[in-house]
Amino acid sequence: MTNVTDQDRVLIFDTTLRDGEQSPGATMTHDEKLEIAELLDEMGVDIIEAGFPIASEGDFKAVSEIAERSKNSRICGLARANFADIDRCWEAIKHAGKNRIHTFIGTSPLHRAIPNLTQDEMAEKIHETVSHARNLCENVQWSPMDATRTEWDYLCRVIEIAIKAGATTINIPDTVGYTAPMESADLIKRLIETVPGADEVVFATHCHNDLGMATANSLAAVAGGARQIECTINGLGERAGNTALEEVVMALRTRNDIMPWSTGIDTTKIMHISRRVATVSGFNVQFNKAIVGKNAFAHESGIHQDGMLKNRENFEIMRPEDIGLSGTSLPLGKHSGRAALRDKLETLGYEVGDNQLKDIFVRFKDLADRKKEVFDDDLIALMTLDDEDDHLQLVSMKVTCGTGGQAESTVELEVDGKDIIATEHGDGPVDATFKAIRAIFPNKAHLQLYQVHAVTAGTDAQATVSVRLEEDGMIATGQSANTDTVVASAKAYLHALNRLIVRREKTGPGTDAREISYKDLT
């Protein structure tokens, strides 16, 4: 028998490769299924439901190979309540070191109507199929699909039949995610107390997330006496998905004071397998998902960031390292404060005084108002690029471009304290802008390099533009960063021109750079 003698132990039954793969569009290749199964095996999952062997030849082969390669986990296959399904399932899993046949049938009035069986006819079918499965495999799981909407008396009756026929695990599925936590706990408790032989088997729970209560229902079922939780990585599954493995495992670990049960899961592998499942299934994890979402250990609010810097327990109830992350993330955005900015700059190697921090903070806030998130590269750009040029400064600019003709750029510069405006047309907005700058400040500098690099991802990325100018053998480079590429281009061009002016001063001793006129550069 599979009776669990240690009542503090909860078995983790992962069905990512069966129920999870049933999500429309989540089909995995043969090699991907093998990879995920290996990761689950290494993580310490007790039972891996590797697939539905009779569903296709590909599924049969995948389950068979997973069974042969497994080292630690019990490998399970799914079978409907008929001999052909059960035989095919056994053929797929029989070479596993530890195996299980999982057979099921819908027992609620709605589901009994599908095969048009009476209660007695279905009861007989359950007895025959569970007995057949037990004759093949000593470890058999039976599930009354839609159990939570099955009549109480009939549910007790068929569970007793399955136990007498040899089932070693009785799984109670909330197939449509209709149950509430109090009902989930009460149902398991009453079944264990009522059904003859219930104390000799493991009761399991399989909860769907249609009303967002799958994890709560699963944990409540454990409180009621269930000792196996069926779940998937990232909560992947049909419709709204299933109980998420990472959620129940970390809930049991974090709140062991009120849920004194344990699992054998190596939690440090959670984030890695979460990302791999997201990749191979094509189902990205939502940013605010519990445990494995991008924002689960991220704090942008200035108040939260300051609290985290003082003591991480102020706003974190678990450690990111426990699930395999390197640490907490303090993403910088418009809600961030000076403490978080200083801390981030220090991690990037910049030691700043109070006055310098004030200046940088103003520029940071200006950037943050235009970007959803400010990344490390954005801060480096702010620290290394000086947008305030001494001799030529950009006052304003306006660009018009599109499919109707040449681009037009109107640029206003402050040239040694005097504002000058010019409008030019060009082959694109950058070309028009550079021509307008040359109209205001004529020069014979030759553009050798123009390069744009988005320092961060996204359509709101801050672009770093590099410009290299050559004049009479002198070369000057300029850079600028801005979320507007054309603005960054103008400032980079002006930055390079200003450096050329300084170069001319250095090559002509006694000459004030501010006295260099347009004529000197033409």
C-alpha cells in the first residue's frame, strides 16, 4: 500500500506534462518533455504525471522514455476507465523504477450523462477498471472527475468501491474550480471519516483556478487530511490553470507555523524550471504572479525601497535565494526615492556626494517620468554623459517627418549666449536636424560615424547616440542619451562640435574658445 505514515509529509504530484500541456497552444516537443521531466525529477517531485499514453503515439513514446530515464520520481500515466487506455498506460510506464496508473471517470450528474450510464452501471465500471489497473500495477490512483459536484452519497459509494478494487490513492478533483476553501477542507475531512477503508489510502486534491482559489483550495484540502497535492509549474493548465507547484510549496515552507507539513522539493530549483516551462510552453509568466513573477521580489516604491534597504523583512516574507534568485530587485522608476538611487549608483561603482546626488536625482526623475523603468545602463548613461555643453546648447527643436515628403527640422541653439533658430529639410529627421545645426553654426567638420544603440529594451528605451566628427585632422566624438532618438542625435552632434572647439583652443595657445567665430571654422 502507499499509506503515508508520516502525517507531516505532503506528496507533490506534478501534472505539468499532462494537464499543463492540455492548455491550448502549450504543446511541448518530445525533447522538451524529457527536459522538463528531468528537471522535475531533480527537484524532488514525488510523482510526475508524464502524459496520457493513449492520446497519441508521440505521447506514448515520451511517457515511455521518461519512465526509463527517471531516477527518483514515481512516473504516472493517465488512463480513462477502459481496458485499452489502462493497458496502453501500463505499457508506457512499466519500465520505471517506480510507477503508477491513474485512471478516472466523471461521476457528477453532468458527467454521468456523457456516456449515458446509470449510477449502478458506472459503479460496476469503476470496480472493473480499477481492479484491472491494480492487476497490472501495485500503485493505482483513481479520480472521480468533477467530484466536488457529485452527490455526497454517490461519491462515498464509488470511492469505497475504488478502494476495495485496489486503488491506493484517491484523488478528489475540483474539475471546474467551483469549490471554496472551507468546502474543500470539509469535503476531504468528511470523506476520510465516512468512507470505509479511507484511512488505508492517500487522499489527494486536484484544484483548478477558475475562481482564483486553486492554491487556497489545495492547502485547505491538506488541512482536511489530504496528503497529496496535484499541481503544475506556473499553474499551467486548462482554462484558468491549476494549483501552482511553487505557490503551495512556498506557502507550506513560509507558514509552517500554521501549516505544519513539509515536502521534499528543492525550492532553489523553482525559478529555473519556471522559466524553462514558460519558454517551452509559450506561456509567459505574468509579472505580478506569486513567487515566480518578475515583480514578486521587486520593489519600486520609494517607501518600500527605503524599508528594504534598512531590513528586507520589512517587505519580504521569504528570501529570493530560496527559489534560486540571486537577490531582491529594486527597480528604479518614478516612484523611487534618493536612498534607492544612491544604493543603485553605489552598486554600479559611483560614489556620489549629497549635492551631486541632488543634481542626478533631478535628471533621474525627468527620465523616469518618460520611461516605465530605469535600468542600470540608463543610470550609467546619466552619469557619464553631460548634456550641458558650454558653447553650443540645444534650446528646443521640432521635427516633422512621414511619407508626404522630406523631413523638416526646426532647431533653436544658444550660441555663446545668443539664441539662433534655423529650419532645414533633409533625408530623414536626423539629416534635417544636422543640416539645421550647420545652418546655425557653419563648420567644415566631416561626419565619420553616426551610431544608435538602445541601452535598454522596449519601445520607450533610452537611446545612446554616438557621433564622430573630423576637422583638419582633429577628431572629436560626442554622445548623448535620450528616449527620443532624434533629440539624442542632436545633442551628440553638439557634444562633438563643442569638443572640436576645445581642441582648436588647445592647438592655438592664447585663444579664447569663446572667441572662435563661425568664420574660424569655415
